[in-house]
Amino acid sequence: ALSVAGVGLFLLPATAAAGTSATATAATVMTPQVRNGLIALGLAATGQFALGVTTLLQYVPFSLAAAHQLGSVVVFSSGIYLSHALRYAAKSGAASRIAATTAASASASASSSASNAAVATAAAATRGISTYSSA
């Protein structure tokens, strides 16, 4: 799950709206601190997974079990660093640019939904089916 989230933040294809490229939007979110946090969290989680599997395959020796517990502290610390980096990336204006992009795509989908509802109502009227509007 962490790897998928990291890839999603690196690529960011869904947040690009008309007139805004995905690369420009990704650059606003992907500060150096966020990039370092994603890399650190990904490496820590991968290492923790490998250490956990190795610990179980070796029938839980004390040294590996203790190292696995220490690894959980590293994963937790990396997660805190990443959330801190994302918080300040959002305050630097990236959140407002993403919100504007999301609002533009939402208004485009809302107008599309309204036209779809009008077409459905017209089609139902031609078949003699009564419809009502929830708006």
C-alpha cells in the first residue's frame, strides 16, 4: 500500500486538469522533503518486511526479533517525517493549487452530470415514464 501511494504521489495523473500538466502539478506537491520522506518510508517498510520474513523463517531468534522491533520505530519515524513534510508542502501553496485543479475538474464533471440527467429525462419522457428531479 505504501508503494502504491508513493507511486501515486510521484506520478499524480488524476489531479491534472485542463490547462495544467501533471508534471507541473506533481512539482508543486513533490518538494525535496516529501521526496526524501517517501524514499525513507518506502525503504524502511521494505526493510521491515524483509526483516520480518527472515525472522519468521529463522524461527524467531532473539536478535532478529529485537531488530524487527527496532525497525518498527524506524518505519514510524519515517511516517512522521513524511506527514510533517506533506503538511508544510501543503502550506506552501501546493494545497491551494491542487484545490483549484480539483474544483475545475469537479465543475466539469458536474456540468456533464447535469447534461446526462437532462438526456435521461428526455429519453424517459419519450417512453411515457414520469421522472422527478432531486434538485
